[in-house]
Amino acid sequence: MILCCGEALIDLLPLEGSNGQTTYFPCNGGSIYNTCIALARLGDSVGFLGGISTDFFGQSIQEGLQECSVSSLYSVFSDRPSTVAFVKLDGPDPEYIFLDENSAGRMIQNHNIPELQDDISALHFGSISLIHEPAASTYENLAKQEGPYRIISLDPNIRPSQITDATLHLERLERMIDYSDIIKVSLEDLDWMAPNLSPEVLAMSWLERDVKLVVVTRGQHGASAFSTHGQIDVPAKNVKVADTIGAGDTFMAGMLHSLASKNKLSRAQISHIDVDDIKEALNLASTAAAITVSRQGANPPWQHEIPQD
């Protein structure tokens, strides 16, 4: 099982009402939730570890997980409110305003985390769940605790509007990198994390810290993977873009799914990822992400929607 650890929230997507004014439509979302759903739709055994409210937004999130057969064994339910994110789609990338104070997701603490069972091979972390306390420290502690025994995957998915102390967040991400085996970052993430370093230099520095695979997504220009085998590039798929919500999350899921299908998501096998494994993972991830951006909102593809070679 792959355990996705972090936020599940409600995205309020803008729609033009009949009077020409903007209205907002609620959709289940959050980077970790999206990756979890995408993995489940691709056929993986997946669990969600995070705080979920018992309010009606939280019930919608739970229904979304259930519809995709995601295990809620590690979900933490409370009567705190759900996190809500208003989304703006006017530019090339979505902009967000998060309402997260005292939320079910943000207030998760160490004592809320259930004991992990032996069937969990990998844990995935990232995004806004690593920003605010106490959740941020809770997830960091979990990654540190489980890193020696299970694969750790990280997608920083930087949201600058949420980061009030850049130094503290960078310090946490640096520690998370030390616990991680697989890291996926976008060019926008790298511009915030290390604006004076090229993606190639930064990726190689992470490999020297024992990260096994670093993938940099470049939007319409494709993606690049860095490992002990060098650099591998794949082009982006040619598709008409509806919006880019959930694209990176789906890409992450496609990578993990591909590696899991080859039994490479384990402590014993992570060092044996070869060039063919990486190429297949990038191609599947690109295909899955292209399907997501071709339709509105974070709506990852099901396994039967992925073209078979």
C-alpha cells in the first residue's frame, strides 16, 4: 500500500453565473488528496492519512475516497472545520486563497497518527500540509520515523501565499529531502526554493544526499529525471488544456504507480531503478497528467483511460 499523508480540502472553483458574475463551485481537492485519488484510479492499493472534518465538506471528501476504494484506516476525523481554498484561474497557473485556521487537517498531531501496518511500502508527503503547525511537524516526524523502513516520496508543491516564514519552511523542506527517496518538483517550486541554482545543479546535490530519483516538471516543455543513470528527458503530451489543477499531483501518482507496478517501491529495490523504469514512469506520468489538464478541475484518469502501448 502507498499511504498519502497530508491535506484534503475543498477547492472553490470559479464559474460565471447567469448574471455574468463569478460564483464558486465546491470540489474535493488538495495536493495529497489528488495524488491519493489518482493512485487509486490507476489501480494501486492506497490509504489516506490526514485530518478530515465531520462537516458536510468533510463528508464529501470521505465519499470521494470511498468511491475510489481508498482506505480510511489512517484517516483522522474531527469536528473541526474543513480547509477551503478559493481558486483563481485567470493566469497560466491557478492562484489560491486558503481558509485553514484551526481546521481538521491543520490541527493533526503526533498522538493522532495510528500505528502503521506492515503492508505499507511507501509514504507520500508534500504541499501545504508541511507549512502550518502542528500538522507540519507531525508529518515531518512521521517521515523521519518511517524513512529507514519505507520509501518516502516528496512533492513540495510550493504555495507562496501560505508561507509566512520562508526560512522556517525551507529548513523543513531541507530536512524532508534528507528523509526522501523520490522527489518531484516543478520549475516554479525550484524558483522559490533555490532561485540562484539551475534545476540540474540542485537535482544533483539532492542525489548526493542519497535521494534516489529527482524529477523536475517543466509544464509544456516536458519533464526531466535525475538519478545515478544521469538525466532523462521526456516531452509533454500535446493536449488542449482546460486548466492545470491537479496536473502535478497526477504526474506524481503516475510515477509512483509505474514504479510500484515494477516492485521498485521498497527499501530492498529502490536502488535498483534502471533507465527503462524511469522512462516508463515519466511517460505514464506525462500521459496521466495530460488527461487531467484536458478536463476541468482535478479529475485524474482511471486505469482504463490510459492508452495501452
